[in-house]
Amino acid sequence: MWLPCRCAAKYVAASFSRGVSASFLHALRRNRSSWNAAAFMPESSGFEGVSGRDALHDYSVSHSESFWAAVARQRLSWIRPFDVVQDCDLSQGRISWFEGGKLNVSVNCLDRHVHTCPERVALIWERDEQGSEVRYTYKELLEMTCRLGNLLRRQGVKKGDCVTIYMPTCPLAVASMLACARIGAAHNVVFAGFSAEALAERIRDAQSSTVITVNQGVRGGKITELKRTVDAAVRSCPSVQQVFVAMRTEKQVEMTDRDFVLEEEMLKEDDVLFLLYTSGSTGKPKGLVHTQAGYLLYAAFTHRYVFGYHDGDVFGCVADIGWITGHSYTVYGPLANGGTTVLFESTPVYPDPGRYWEMVERLRINQFYGAPTAIRLLIKYGDQWVKKYDRSSLTTLGSVGEPINTEAWEWYNRVVGEGRCPVVDTWWQTETGGICIAPKPSEPDAEIVPGMAMRPFFGIKPVLMDTEGKVLTSNNTSGALCMAQPWPGMARTIHNNHQRFIETYFQPYPGYFFTGDGAYRSEKGYYQITGRLDDVINVSGHRIGTAEIEDVVNQCPAVAESAVIGYSHSIKGQGVYAFVVLKKGVDIQEADISKQLNNMVSEKIAKYACPEFVQFAKRLPKTRSGKIMRRVLRKVVECDLDSLGDLSTLDDPAAVQEIIKGHEKLL
Ligand code: PRX
């Protein structure tokens, strides 16, 4: 039904991501102070010595250019300031104002007011039905406009195209006009009292590819069949490729392939900021969807408070922007806070293992944020590479992506931070958008326990679940880590697969967000992450599903089946170990197949996902129902043969012995 859009929570000023460049917002902010002035008073705004209406009028005609230039600068938000106030020649019919300047009408009409007074009513829709008026705030009108603009773009409407609007006076008509303005399309509003023929003539002349209309109009208590009129008109308009039909009444009208219900199409448009693919426990990576306001707020807020970021600081997050850490703490968090952020293109050991610390000295980095895998690597090269450089600028050291072992934590704290910079072990995920558990913020002298993420961030309510799905209430306990409340930074869906989103995160523990991680809660109530509970492993801080690697390995023509697991690796945190069963009759050297598998994995996924070990086996240990017993494989690889656990469901216990022997041989 035709109702005002009430999804205000989803609103964000810049929600029209594809249409609004950052410079819009910049221009907006630059001009905000003048817009905020109680009222535009030309006398007090650069027209010195001019007072009174008549004098001002004289000035406006005698100094026309400077008058209009001042007014334009004050009343409008410019993306780019104009160079020439006017270049008109009435004798030639040449009229040109504000040359070189650039602005967006829609941003001028909406965004800047939403910044200062989002709840102000922008439209009062006095409907035909007396006494049933509906009010729309600026925020709502902007959201409607953004959705419509996104929709038009998705449907191929480009800058310079012309959209015909054949609608009665209503909010969606206004939003349609503003949406066109937003994306740089021209609108061609045709009075809804015009006939099909008059409409067709205007559509043809404008060469419009898109028409926006309503199913029926309501005027003076009478229904008009506007969609039917459009149908008749477009029969003689070959340029029209699509017609959007808003539902002013409940009456269904005939729809063709070319017709779309406007409100339905608009609902598909969200304020998506980005997709970021990450691994799950099945072979197919999931495109997690983050939207704008919630994500940005959370990234900025956590950046400010977890790291104690202050204006003027230089923030050094060394993660690649291809991972969520790079998104939230190299790009969005620092920039939203007006900070200075370092984009690190290199590696921790290039040209030598002092790279990070030389950079800290040279760029005067205040907060350094990196991964334990790099710390472990650097420990091996010795303290001298760190001590060589001045690190007095550092105030906070962050760790992310995987558990940080005590040795690495101590070294980071003692050697890098000289014991004066708090080390914050930050736990979060692609799904969470930003840091959820970290030692900071905390009371100034509160303790920080090595290797513990410790304290939930503002608005985060972690719970631990037992195997039956009950909340564990006591301390000094371990369980599945879930979140009991939503927070703004959460991913909104999995691209093209909302069902998978629900099944993965919300069905395992109904009413809770399931992280996929296990955690321990200490006596004092601090959290420590113990690792993944699913078949996702973490290699050098890079998350990868074992099923993803198996999918590739199984594509090798010589391979019958495989099982991939993670094992403890002193530098990488976890390494990849593949068990491979070859097809009968395969007559290729195992070493050649290993090489081939490595090539395939690095080609189809990435180098870091390549198996460090490939163990060839005649068969894999399976349950009677045919499920590979990964638990057993993990224990074998960890050389923990005393705790292989219950083997009674094994199909053939001899398979385990073969695997153990094969593993011993490989070492
Ligand atoms: O298992 C946890 C581990 O990394 C997973 C999330 O990976 P990804 O989505 O790629 O995001 C990594 C960067 C935020 C988590 O489910 N993880 C992340 N941070 C930590 C961690 N494990 C232990 N301690 C951490 N601080």
C-alpha cells in the first residue's frame, strides 16, 4: 500500500552511495554554517554599507554579479564553486549563470536539512480523502528519494536520460523528481489530466525510456485510470522500455513485462555500502552485506574508543583493505573520525624485518594495529629490528584476526610498546562490522590480561551457550559465543541468500546471533576466544573454510575424495593439512599430485590456502553413515592419540591405524 516509508532507522544521509560522491558531503559540511544561520540576511552578509530594502535593491541591480554570487554562495551547497557568475548576452539570447560550478539539486533540497533537522516535516500530503493527510519528514523523503534513485540507476537510467512522470500530486511524485535530480537524469512531469495522445507526444519528444505513474488516480472522489492511459500512450512510444507503477489504490491493474510495481522495486533498494566475501563452513564463500549508517557509526565509534584515537593522531592499521579489518579500521573508522590513516602496501619483512617500526618512526604513528601472525614472525628476527627505531609516538597497540598467544602478546607489549602502550586484543568478525570485545575502553587503571579480548564494547552483550543451547550464567566457563542483542555494525544479510544468513547466524541459537567461535569467560567475567567451532580455519589471520579447499582438491582428476583440516602452526596460527584419497588405478607420483594440488588451490583460492602437508591415504575414517570423522583426523595431526575419543561409530577402525601410520611417515 501507499504508505510513508517508516524505515527511518535504516536511513543514512549518504545512503545513495552510488549517486553521491564524497565531495557532496564535503560541500555540504563546508556550507553548513551559513545554512545554519537563523535566516539569510543579505545586509549582514557581505553587502557592507548597504542597508534597507531599497538600497539593497539598488545594489542588486547595480552590482548584479556580486549580489548573485554572494547569494549563491550562501544559499546553496556547491560541490564545486563556480568560476564565472554569469555570461549572459541578451542580444544573442545567451544565458549562462554560475559557470564551472557544480551542485546537486536533490542534496540541496534534502540532505543538508536532514543533517540539521531530520525530523522536520518536509511534505504534508493532503490526500483527496479529506482529513487523511500524511506527513513526511525530511529524513523520510530523503530515504524515499534515495531508494528511487538507486532503483532508476539499477534499471539503467543514466545521467542525461529523461524520465517521464505521469502522476497526481503526491509524495512519490516529488521523490521521483528529486531522484532524477539526484542521479543527473532530467524529469519530464506530464500533468496527469492529459490524454494518452498528449502524453505520448511528450514522451516521444523527450525520448524518454522510463515512465513513472500510478495504477489509478483519485481526484474529487473520482477514480481515473492513469495506468490505462499510459498503456495507450506507450503503444506509440518505442523509446519506452519500462514503466513503474505506484499503487495509489488497491486496485490491481494489468501489468506487462515492461511494467513494475514501484513500491516493490523500491523495497529491493537498500542502503548497501559493500559486500565482502568471507568463508563459511560450506564450500561457497558468503557475500556479507554491510549498510551505511549503522556500519559507519560502529566502525567510527569503536575506532575512537578502543584505540583511544584523538584528533591529529596517525592511525596505522597494517591490514589489507581486502579484509574487513582494512575496511573498518584502515578506511571507514578513521576517515569517519576525520583521522589520518596509513595505507600499508608492503610486508612486515620488506626490505627487512624493521619495516613496521621504521614506518612508525617516520610517520609518527600513534596507534598500531596488526595481526599476531606477523608479530610471531618478527619475534624470530630478534629485538634489535624493533629497538633500532624510535617508537615514542606509539600510544596503543592492537591485535586482530586470531588468538594472540602469551609469548607474542608479551613481546608486543614489552619490546614494541616498551611496556607503556596498552595492548588491545580485539575480537570481531566480518559479520560484526567492528570490534565487539576488547580490553579498551576501560577505567584508566583497569587491568589488561595478556591474550584476552576481555570486555564487551558498548552495546555488546555476549553470552555463552552450552551444547543444549542453554545460556551459561556462571563465570569460569566455556561455551559457544553468541550475542544477545543487535548492534548497528552487524551485517544485514548474505548477498542473494538471506536464508543462509538466517540459518548460519540465527537458527543455531534462536533469538541470538551465533558467532561460530567458542569462548571462555574467566572468574572475573572476562572473555577469551578459544577458536572456531565450525570447519573454518584461520591461516595467518586469513579465514578460510576447509570445505572451500576440499572443493578445489576434489576437482583434481586423480582425486577420489579429500578431507582438509587446520593444525597448529607456530607462525601462521594454523596451517592447512590435506588428506587425499586417489582414484583407483591412478599412476602418478604423489609428489606430482601434491604440486598439482598446490597449484590448483593457489589458482582457485589463494596462496595462503595451499596445504602445507598432503597425506595420501587409501581411505578416510568414516562413520557408518558415511561422514568423515574430522575430529579423529585432527587428533592424529596434533599427535594427540590418547584422546581420539569414541571410535565406536567408526565404519572400519583399521582406517584410523592406516592414517596414524601415514602421518608418522610424513613427519
Ligand atoms: O575466529 C575468530 C577469529 O577470526 C574470525 C573472524 O575472521 P574474519 O571475519 O576474517 O575477521 C577477521 C578480522 C576481524 C573470528 O570468528 N578472530 C578474530 N579476531 C580474533 C579472533 N580470534 C581470536 N582472537 C581475536 N582477537
